[in-house]
Amino acid sequence: MSLNGSQVTPESINIKVLKHDSQGNPLQDLKSEDAQPTPHYRHAAPSGPWPWMDFRNVDVITAKSEEPKVDTTWRGYPQNLFGNWTPDQVNRSQMLEKCSENQLSTIYWLDVLDTGEFTTPDMSRNECTSTVTTRVDSQEDFWKTLQKKRPTNIRVRSLFVDHLTSPTLKMLGTSYNIEPFFFTSSINWIPSRYQEALIHGKGDHITITLPFVRTLKSQSSTSSPRSPPTDNKINTQAPLHMSNGDVLFIDLLAVHMVRNKESSTVISYHPEPTAIQRYHSTLESTSISSAKRLHSLMRLVGDSVYWQNIFSNSDDPTLLFVAVLWYALYAWDETLESLYNHVMPLESDVLTESRVEHTRDLHTLQAYLLFYESLLHGFQLSVSFIEKTPNPAMESELFFDEQRKTSNEIMKKECDNLLSEIDRLQKRREMLSKQLQNVMNLAFANVNIRDSASMRQVTYLTMIFLPASLIASVFGMNVKEINPDSLETLVRYVQITIALTAVTFYVVVTLQTHTSFHERGATLYKRAVWPIILPGKILKKIKTVAWPHPPRKADSFPS
């Protein structure tokens, strides 16, 4: 399918791999301390009544009495629409602070028409992109673009925002009445999924912030050497380096959708990278899951015959949201393939060469797989959330019952397809985890076998010196038969040795709970009298062996 006279092909989406960061430092020198911090899950959704509030400083009287003046224009966001968001809470969430470093935002536009056709609209100067700089005129131009009335044949309009600036955030939030939780969750990489502003027959807002794992493919065919670990920490949110040069790292899908009976809007927000994301941004020609990359991939959805039929037969714009989630599934599948190819050489080394030094690598991989289990579960919950949150705009009188039924059937089918694929990914992750556990058990078994072999060698060495030790002990005995000046005799030595050996043997057998001298689970009293019980057991066993079958009675023989 041709979009604005140009054909989009998968080959046009390129990834460039660099060997040094922007400061010229080797990429392999970056450490796990640069990984993502732990997300603040309590601030993920608007259902939490205290967004980004400092519980150590709560003054209800002061909070109620102070009512600062609020700028009612878009520059006053979020206070202009959400008065409960005080300046202190906005600062704590770093919603605007982390965007202040950017000087220019790029917005890529994509429309899905009522016919199901994908097109890139001409938003400014005959281009499908808009740029917002720090200049006031640039900001005002973008604000006018947002307020411009859409053509009536647009089912859903998508905005893919790259390098979000503070003014762009405020304009988007004000224009589409977006809860600040969407921006704070995306900026702070907090997994979230929620629905708000629900009006039956008119529309709602839905948000999904989904971390997932993506693979950065190495352009080199040779394996990169593994550097020895500098500490004993295992940070599962740090990048994981594969033996073939690939790198696994956490990526993010942050999508907000405004569903409306007339025309819907999708905003794909790409948060500014933290230290670890800045590191990985040097590996590609674009930033982490950049707006341009995702925009290009979604344009390719319009070329798919399968999805073209879906958008032609269903009027529900939420299906575009489902199509975006397939990007995360493709990334997960590629990640598990890379992990499988990484585990195979480690397993081979343990099996063939018994290289126990790989046990730390195996433990590290096991920790990452456990973390990936939680991410896959979050992916599954996100798809289930879409399936269980029907579009209230479809209840409008603009749609017929047959249209609603068809759209619901298609939505259920596509969500089931995604859930089935996620289940396959989870089973594959589980298989890799069990495989790693088996390899670790084998590695430790090899250690035990190696230790047993070493002990056997020590035993053989002891046997060589045992006769010499015995002879030296005998000739060192103070008995009359060897040393005439001694008072003790060899007979007395033998008597005392036999008695002490018998006492030692009796104590050892009595204290043991599992021996052939007494029954399993016997009490200490029964174990203590085992020398008395033992002769009876021996006689009984002798009789059983001598006469295995009891004699028949005389009257039983025939006359």
C-alpha cells in the first residue's frame, strides 16, 4: 500500500550498532549500577488518592487554605485541569523536570480512516511531522494544530512523540484532557493500566505503560569476550550481554488512547532515557523505541492484508492499540530466541568439559528469567485489560448492533491471539528456566564426583602407608614381648583393645536410627538392647533358610 506516494518497506527501518558511547568509552565498560531504578507502583494510576504526595509532610489545614493562582491556559497544566496536583507533587514526580532538558520535540502523525486505510496527514508545510522548539511562535503553531478541527472521515489519529519537551507535554495534556498519571508513569517507567473519564455512549481514556525486553542485534558474527564480574551483584534491570554480542535491555511502550464516538486519538509517549537508556541510545540511529521507529512499524500495519481486513470490518479504534502491543510480542520472541542461543554453549561446556566456573553465569541467567516472568505476566494483564475494557463509544447511536457484534468478535479474537502467543512465551521462558536448573544441578554433581575422585586418591595414598604405620605402632608398644622392661603384656593389650572396640561399636549402633540391627523408627530403649534382640533375629533367619516352608500336618497326608 502506498502512503502519500511512498512505499514503506521493512528494509527502510535500520539499526546502527556503535562500539563506543558519545564520550568515546567502550560500551562493555558500562556497569549494572546504571540500570533502571525500582518503579513506584503506588503512583501508577489515578485510583490512588495521593499522587506523589510526601507522607512525611502532610498539613491538611495549610493545604486547604493555600489556593495559588492557576494559569488557565495550556501553560498551567496540570493544575489548570487537575487541581489536586500541587506544584510540590509535580516536582516530586519529575514530570516537567525530566522534559526540561529537551530543546525540540518531534511529533509523527498517522491517521486511520473510516475505510480502514492508513495515511500520514500533511500537518505542516506538506510534511507528516511537526516540530516544537523553545520558540514561542513554534509552540503557538503546534497548539493551533492541535485545536484544528479534524476531517470527519478520520477514525483514529495517532501522535508518536519523540524527545518530549515541557511545553509539548502541557499542550498535549490540556488539549486531550490527559491525566498526569500517564506522563508520570511513562517518565518513571512505572507499569500501569487503567481506564478513566468513562462516559457510556460517548467515550473514555485508557492507558497502558508496559515495560518489555528487547534485543539489540550485534552486527559482528564473532562472539564478544565476556569480562569478569567486578562484584557479586545481580541487577536484573541492567542490560544482559549475550555470548554472540547481542544485548537484552528493558524497553517501554507507553500509550494513551482517547476513545470518542466521533474520532479517537492515540498518543505514544517515549520517555527520556535514564543513564542506562542513554547508554543504549548510542547503539542505534534512533533513541530507545523512538517515535520514528514505532511510527514506521505502524505504517507497515496498514500494508498488511490481514489487518487491512480487520480495520475494514470493524469500527472499533481500539484495534490500533492491539496492533501496537504486537511490537512488544515480537521483541519478546526475539529475546527468548537470543537467550536460548546463549544457554546452549553454556550447557555444552558444563556437559562436555565440566566447566564449573559457568555456575555464576547460570545463576545470573536464572535471576533474569525470574524477572522476565513478572514482565510477561504484566504483558498478559495488559492484553486482558484491553479485552475486558470495551469501547463505550461503540454504545453510541452512531453504530448498529451488527457493527458492535462484529467489532466485539474481532476484538476478542485478536486479544485471544495475543494471549495465546504470550502463553507460548511464558512456557518457553519456563522451559529455559528448568533447563538452566538442570545444568546447574549437573554442574554441582560434577563437583561432587570430582571431590569423590580426589578423596579416593587420598584413600589409595593412605593404604600405601597403612602397613608401615601399623608396623611402627607395633614396635612402639610397651609390652614384655617386645620391650622386656615393660610391665604390660601383649595379652592385656589384646583384651583391652577388644573390649574398647566392642563398647565403641555398641554405642555407634545404638545412636544410629537406620541400621540393620534394629527396626526403622525404633525408640532409644529398643536400640539400646539390640545385643539381646540380635541373637533371636539370627536364629529366626537361620530357620527360615534351613526350612523355608513349614511341615504339613500328619492328618493332611492321604491315607
